[in-house]
Amino acid sequence: MNEGSDVWARTYYRNATRRELDAFLTLMAPGGRTVQVRCGVPAQDEPGTCETPRERGAGPVTAYTAVAEFAGAGEGGGTPLLLRAGSNTADREGS
């Protein structure tokens, strides 16, 4: 997402699994800079959002990518990855 010179990532969710989840949202900027946040996703069927902090853009918005991952909440390697989704790159020809 961008507004003026600010850039950030946002993902929307609705959790109908009846168990808490973790969302990890990563914003990758030009030059290798990465910002990642972890958001708790409550066990409720209400819409919600998770977003990274806004930062001043370091290049064209098309140079940024974002990845959202949703996994079972909890510590350890036994929590399953449920969903991984990435952003589209802006294409001059459209999609």
C-alpha cells in the first residue's frame, strides 16, 4: 500500500477455524530492507487486518513486495503453516 511517500503492507483476514492463528506479514523493500510483524488472529469469524508500520518509500512502489503467512498459533516447530500469499508486482501492461 502507499499514500504519498509512505509505503506499508496490509493483509485482511477472517478466521473461522475456531482456533487462534498467527499472521506474519513481511514487507520487502528495495536494497534488501525487510520489515516483519506478527499479529495474533483471534478465533472469531469477524474480519480483521494486520499491517506493517508505515515507512518512507525508498524507491518506486513497484519495487516493494509483501508476503503474508498464516499458521497455527503457538511456539515450536509443530505449528502448521496454513496459508502463504504474496503480492503481485505492478505490471505496465496490467493483468
